Amino acid sequence: MDKPNQKRPMVAIVTMCFIFAMISFVTNMAAPFGNIWGYRYDWAGMAGNLMNFTAYLFFGIPSGNMLIRYGYKKTALIALAIGAIGLAIQLCSSYAGTDEVPLFIYLAGAFVCGICVCMLNTVVNPMLKLLGGGGNKGNQLIQIGGTLNSLAGTLTPLLVGVLIGTLSINTSMAEVRPLVITGICIFVAAFIIISFVKIHEPQANLSTTKYEHSPLAFRHCLLGVIAIFFYVGIEIGIPGELNAWISRENFEGAAAVAGSLAALYWLMMLVGRFLSTFISGKISPRAQMVTVSGVAIILVLVAILLPQDITFTSPAIPTLNIMSGEVPLKCLFLFLCGLCTSVMWGGIFSLATEGLGKYTAKASGIFMMMVVGGGIMPFIQDYIGRTAGYVNSYWLVVAMLVYIFYYSIVGSKNVNKDIPVGDQSVDLRDL
């Protein structure tokens, strides 16, 4: 392998990891921005998140089709342009007054940004897997990208918090204009940089390829699609319901402590993904998934069954604006679940697309649709929490984790190896 060709894969890898971070940057704006609108309109607090997730439902498959027709680079460039437009629409909402009109302008921008991150997700997951040559190395690159994704997800709400300070009836989108403008500039810069980066297009010859089957004809892919739907519901539901539960507890500063505990969950996600980058090249995705799903089931069961009156003082991390408080010990086991869920996306994706060959891009689009599980399952869990008790709502999380545990052991095995999939190898010397 000559020296020039050694450099090109690294450029492509760094580019895709950067895009992975951009996905979280855009997505994690929705929750803190929603707090601005939710302070005025009760129904609007999670509306931005809902618009983001809804975009996945409608544009998951089209994104996969674009990947096949235009390739990774063009799809990424189109997505970055759409992202800049989405943020520009949100910026416009900061100049449109104080009634409900700017709120709907913001929601439109959130939906457009949802289209952007859906397309970017469709690009980076299969591309990182292919750049790693599939298998353990492919999963390792996805976990590295996931680490940067979590880092951006941690920094974004902190930056929003610095700009907003304290929420009040007078707080508006004008407070976060600097961050939105920065986001637009980042998208424009990324567009220019990626325009000059040479990226191998392993799917370039698939635009005229005949697809005799759907990716769902592969049992391990079909069951993996269901697993991803549940996984996103778990990832969003655990900290979301924890926040709702503790914020309603009867002690001073409950809401602030609840937010701190949710932040610790995301911090655990970051730690888990960082650690996974060192082990994913040596430990198979299946072994990782069996371990983390099993441990997560135990953690949630302990949280459910542990007596409510056993408490602990939650840790305070002033640097991250994480506050301390006396809370049920149950909470410790819930935010520790972040260590387990941190590797599930990459693990499930790797298992579900292993051996799909030419069907990988289409499968990636279907996977993007299933991100809508992050809107549907937490909604169901919250309904259970409000009617049967917040702790009891975690039985739904246990049920979803049991399915993922089953998928990791049995459902992820490719039993359709007789279906022709074309050339699924990637020669790094050609990148």
C-alpha cells in the first residue's frame, strides 16, 4: 500500500467522525431551545424534539435511496446545505416577535434540521462501518464517531445554558442567536471542506443495481430494525422519565437536581462510548451487546425493586453545572444505564447490517425511520408513569431491554446467507 493511499482513508474517517459530531450538535439544540418556548406555552417544551424525530419517519427511506443514487459525498453535502437552511429558519424565529408565529417558524426549522440529521446519520453509519472493513474494526469506528457525537451532545446544552442564564417570561430565541449563527457557519465550513475531500464511493455502482429483495428479507436485519426502534426509546426514555419523576419530588431544588441526574446519564453515555473505542476492535459487537443489555436489565430491575426510602447524595460537578441533592438510590442505577446504552446503537447497526452487501444503504434508510421510536416509546412510558407511577413505567424499559438481549444472542444471526448480496467487501487500498 503506497503512502498517498494510506492517507486517504484517514481523511475520510475524520470527515465522517466530524459529521457524526454535527448530528448531535443539531439534535441537542432542540431540548434547551424547547425550554424557551415551553416557558410560554406548556405544550411546546418537547415540540422541537418531536419535529426532529418526525423528520426521521418521513425521510429515512428517501435518505437511503439518495445514498444509492448520489453516493456518500453528495448526500452529505446536500444534508449540510439543508442543515444550514434549517438553522437559518430557526434564526428567523428570533426576529419574528413574541406571539405564536415565531414558535411555528422555529418548529419548521426544527423539522428541516431533522431532515438534515436523518440524512447525515444515513451517511456516517454505513460509511464508518465500510471504512473499518466491517466486523470489529467497523464497529470500532462507529463507536469513535459516537464518542464525538456524545461530546457535542454534552457541550451544546451547556453552551445554550451559558447564553440563556436564567429562564423567564422574557427569554426568547434572541438569547441564543450567537449559537445558531455559529451552527450555520460550521455547516457552511463543513460543506466547503467536504467538497474538497475525496471519499471512496462503495455504493456508486448500485444506482443501476437490481434489488431482488428488501433488506427486511434478512431476518437479522428485520429484527435489528425492531431493536433500533426499542433502543432509541430506551435511550430517550430512561433520562426523560427520570427527569420528570425527580422534578416532581417534594424537596427544594427538585427540578434542578432532576436535570443534573439526566445530565449524568448523558455523561455516562460519553464515558461508555469513549471506552468502547478501545475495546471494539478486539471484542465483537455481539459479545458487547449481550453484556451491556444483560447488565442494563439488572440495573433497571434493581432501580424498580429498591425501596424508595433508601437515598444518597447525588454527585455535584460544578464545571458541568451538575447540582447535588438527596435522592432515592434508585436513580443511581438508572443514570448508570448510560454506560450500557452508549454502545447499543453501533452494536445493533453492525449486527443488523453484517453481510447485507448491496442492501446496506437501503437498510440504513430503514434504520433512520426507526429513530421515531425515541418519540413514541417515551410517550408511552410517560403515560404509564403518570397513571401507574414513574417507577413502574420502567417495566416498559425492562421489556425493551429483554428484546435487545434476545436479539443480541439469537436474533442477530444471519440465517439468510443463501440470498445473493453482491460485493460487500471494501479494499482499503482503493480508498
